[in-house]
Amino acid sequence: MDMRSKKIWLNTFVFFLLWQTAGALAWADDAPKTWEQLFFPFPIVGAPPQLEQQVQLFAPYFTGTEGHGFQPSAELAYIATAHLGVVATVPYQSGSAGQPTGWGDVSFLVQYLVGGSLQNDNMLSAGVQTVVPTGADGISEGDLFTGPFVYGAQRFFKHLIFEGNMTALFPTEHSSSAKQLLLDGLISYLTTPVEAQFPIYVQTELNATFYYSGTLALPPNATASPVQTVFLAPEIFLGPFGTPISDGTRVAGGVFFNLAGDNVHDRTYTVTVSFDIPNRFGY
């Protein structure tokens, strides 16, 4: 190897070391100092356990045995105190080939950080969700639902993440509406270094909803409970990363396959993007 080649290799090696060092220092500045600042990637249907002050936009498109539908929705999340947040979601559906068009049911949730550990890399939150029957016929559940939820996450080796959501919703207006138990599980793996400025996760999400004690507010074509729906989705999650809009931009996409109970939504293709809004608590 001549002197010119040696210099090129040496300069490349030095540049690589400086790049890695800069990335590590940047991550060290952004690394969580308390368990409340821990970050976990979100499942597309469920939610992570941490509080987030953000705007999130969803763009699902479903197809099945009875037509197609585009279901955009917007979510606004606000952190009220160091351990308490409020989230509102407004959905819409544009249907075709037999599917209706109109607003869906607005939902609200109040989320409280129950606990967590920076050393053990986990977090748990709980709260109450309420679904208001604001939607059009054929889209709305037609009842006011409310009930508790629990969200939890555990990270291993800084890369492998398990998350779980459980929500129980009870009808408050019509006794014939079914009670609902929603379960969501996520396995996510960080494929990039922890200090990467553009994190990439690959993940798999499983959603199941169980309907009890009712003949209304059931899955499509179901006439009585108990009945359940099950969906499985391979997903990719990108972020958080910096953009001109937000320093905490996240993008996720996936395809939900119906495994049981809902051939009307046989496949749902979903993309979602969220933008962090700065808050005074550092997360």
C-alpha cells in the first residue's frame, strides 16, 4: 500500500471515529435522566405507556368483503402535569363500494404515569377512556362507552421491546350494547444503534377485541355475543428524528390482516405520523 492510500484509509478511519463519537455524545445529551422520560415505540392501534404531547395523524385504508374505506383521523395529546396527560381523537371515514361516509366516534382518554424504572427500562401507565357516539349511522357504535385501561412496556438489552395494552369499555346508554375488552400486544426490535439519529424499529402487533353480553355494537355481521375479532400486523416504526416541523417526528406503517371475526376489514393498510410539541417536563 503506497503512502497516498495509507493517508486515505487513515482519514476515513478518523472520520468514522469522529462520527461515532459525535453520535454517542448527542445521544448522551438526549438520554433519559428519569424514568418519566423513557421512550417506547408506539403500536399503530394501541399506545405506548409514556406521556406524549403531540399531534398524530392516521391514514388507514381497508378492504374486505363489503367494500372499501379510507379512515383518516387526528389525535391531539396534551401533558397537563408531570404524570398526567389527556388525549382526544377525531376519526372520519370515506367509504366506497357499499361502505358509508361520515364522522366516527370521538374518543378521549386521561392517562396517568403509574411508575417505571430507568435501571430496569420499563414503564406502566393507567387511566380512563371514553368513546362518544358522534359518528354517522353505520360507522358509530351508537353508544357512550367508558372504562379503564392499562399500558405497559419492558425493554431488554436496549433493543428488544415488549408492550401490552388492555382496555375494558362498558356501554352507559343502551343495555343491549356489548361490553368490550381490547387487548393489544407489540414486539418491537431496534435495528439501529441506540445512539442513532434515525432509529428504525421492526415490529409485530396483535390486536384482539372480545365482545360480551350484548346484541348491539358488535363486529360487522355479528348478531350476538360472545364474539371476538383478531388482527395481526407486521409494522415498521421510524423515529424519533428531527424535521423542519418537529424535533420529535415519528412515522409508522403496517398492514393489518384479519385472522378472525371481521372480513369487512380483511386487510387494513395504515400509515401514521406524529409530531412532538415541546412541553415543560422534558418528555
